[in-house]
Amino acid sequence: MFGSLSTNNCWVNADVVVQGVRVGSGYTGALVIPSNQSLTVSGGTGFKSFLFESPSATVRTPDQGEFDGRSDSGGLVRIDAGSKMDWKAGVFDRMGVVISKDATTTVSTDGLKRQADSYIVVDGRMDWLGGDVQTLSTSGAAGSQLAISQSGKFYITVAGGQLWGTGQGVSSEFLVSNYGTISLIAGGTVTIGGDYYTTGQTILKQGIFKITGKAEQAGGGMIRPIGRTTVDVSTAKNGTLYNLDGSVSGDGTVQGSLSLGKEGVAPAAGGSVTAAVAIDQNGNEIDAAATLNVTGKFFMWNYLCAVRVGVGASGAVRKLEIGETALLAGELTVFWHSNYRPAPTMSITFMTYAGARTGAFQREYFYPPSYDINGVPVRIDLRVPSQWDEGVTAVVNWDIDNP
């Protein structure tokens, strides 16, 4: 335990395993861990936690010349399985922090929390409950990173208005890389002040997820807005979410532009945008309308890109609405539930764009049901934006008429 207004530094000059550490609110010194040394909070019947609650305290690497007269690259804090870290305040400076599988961490309160040229790896669970986390970078340093591994889960349940990052969107300063699952249940806007790279799941159940640096999805990832939630890339690099390989699927908004694939990049993958599935808070498919809104431009850069829209059993439409121009390529798939029977002469709009269109879909998949109305066969025709003149709002219509 470090507290009682102590200013003395504590050095970890060997690999140390403890049951609990408390950096109390009165402590103003530093816990100093040189490179190749680690402090592990492990299991047992004791305290089993790392409580960091002093805004004036630092867990850091030795400064230049402070350790054996040389510079140092940083030590490691490991929260072992079954243990917990509660980060209420304080600074990690040039350090590594690993939240092991089956370990948990909470980031809470409005106390000053800083991540300076440090990385945090979440193999277990992290809950961001409140307060900002400021990331700092010294000249020439690589910056800080928050990495959610494949087994990791990061739950964001703040009130809204919180920031994790620099707020400047400087790529070299802060990166969130998500290979696991990030779930947003926030009362307002949560800002990632840096780059966001994901190959995992980003599930937006409530609130706005704002990215100020480069926003990129690859590796078969999924960004899933639920119940009119938003991913805001309006101030990100180029104001664009780049979906290189994976899906943006659900009922919500991309505030900014959405690019499937990337201009000038070989089409190893293209990504998809799907408004064909409506889901509830638990991720279960429901028979309800879903609209995926892109407030900016929409790009499909290669033949591997896909747009998927549809209609459910009750006639609930799942559609894509684009606020500006559209560049089309790749695939259009329209899902039609076999139990839905629309009235004759009815039309349903599945896709709109407000600006000019360039390009056209290269493949169209449409398998309408076959049925009769009062013994008269019904034909359902699909018209797609490639058949519309430039500058006209594009719609995908179902034309139902008697042959």
C-alpha cells in the first residue's frame, strides 16, 4: 500500500508477484518498474486487486539515466486471472499493462487518468464506467495503444461526454485496436481521440461512438448499430469509415462517409453494408424495420463489395439511405421473406441517395416468391439504381402487377 501523503518512490527491481496493491489518494510518488521486470497482481485469498486512486501518482519506467545510468524502455504490470484492477486516477507512463484472461478492470470516476506512451492489452474484461483518459506522447515516441484481444471484452457504459485519447486525432499518439468485442451502452457521445482499427465486433446498443483519427475495419469485423445508434466519423481522417473487409450491419447511422474497400487498393476484400437484418439489444433477429443511414458519401470500390437490403415477414423494410453521392460496384442482394405478400401495384424503396450516382452494380441477386392473388399470378420486378439517369434520386422499387 502506498498512501499517507508519501512522496517516496518504490522500485521494482525484480519480477514480483503480490496479492494486492493500493496506490492511495494521498500518494504522490512513483512506482518505478524497469524494463524486463514485472509486477503481477495474482490470485489467492488476499486483496487480489490493483487499486489506483491517486491523481498525483505514477506507475512508470525509469527516466533517462535514473536506472544504472541508462535509458529504459519500460516494465510491465500484469493483472492475473481472477484478479481485478480499479483505475480511478493516476498515470501510466511508458509502461505495459496486461489484463489477463478471466481478470477484470474498471475505469471509473472523474479523477485524472493518463496513459503516456503506454500500452494496455485486454485479454479479459474492461468496464469503462466514467471519467476521461488522456493519452500523451513525447517527441519521437510511438504513442499509446489500447488493444482488445480476441478473448477480450470492453464494455463502455459511461454517461456520455467522455474521451479516451488526445482529442486531436494524431495517428502516432493513440490507437485502439479491437480484435475482440466492444459494446457501447452510453448516455451520449463517447470519443476515441485517435485511430480505431477493428477486426472484431463493435456493438452499439446506446449512444454515439465517435472516432477522431483513422477509422478502419478489416479481417471480417462487424460494426453493428442497434436501435438508431451512431458511429460518428465526421471529424475522422477524410471524414470516412473504411470498411475493407467485414460488415456494417443494423439499424443506425454512419455520421460521415462510408467506403467499402479503398481507392487504389487491390480488391483482396471489399466489405459489405447490410440493412437486411434488424436486431434487438441482445443481438437477436427481429421482424422490424431497419434503416442504415450514411450522412455523407458512399463508395463501393471493387467487385467484392456488397449492399444487402430486404423486407421481413410483416413487410418491415430494411433499407440503405445515403445523404450525398454514391459510387456503385459489386453486388446488390435483396432479401424477401417468403411469407410477405404485398398488395398489387405497390412499390417499396430499398435504397436512396441524395446526390449524383456513378458506377453500377455488377451483380444483382433477387429471388421473389411466386404466388397468386385471387388465382391471378403476381410478378415482382426489381429496378436498381443502375437503370436510373444521373442526378436522379435512386430507388430500388418492387413493381407488382398482373401479367
